[in-house]
Amino acid sequence: MNWQKITCKLEEHSNDAEEFKKFQGFEDVTTIKDGQQSDMKAFLNYLDRHGSSHVFKEYFGFDGK
């Protein structure tokens, strides 16, 4: 089954572990709505608010802007 295999597409390195703590906890992001924007644009805005918008292109293949 596909869900049993996770492929790492992006690897980041840092000496400061606090730098990677961009989210406070787990939450369901499948229903993100941001005004009148599409789900993908709203998700990009969500990542941007958490300082992680740079990974969008790595995972989806386009920059979304």
C-alpha cells in the first residue's frame, strides 16, 4: 500500500533544534480556507505564516505564486 511508504524529498540541516520548531502541534490542514482562495493557495499561505513556504515547490512541483 502506498501510504506505508514515506519518501524524504527534502532534507534540512541546522545546529539549532529550535529553528525547526515552526508548528505548535498537530492539526488537520485538509480543510484550510483563506477567504475566497483555493485550498492550495490557502495551504501555501498557511505554510508561509509558519515560515515553511519554501517546501511547497519541493512537495507539489510548482511554486504556487
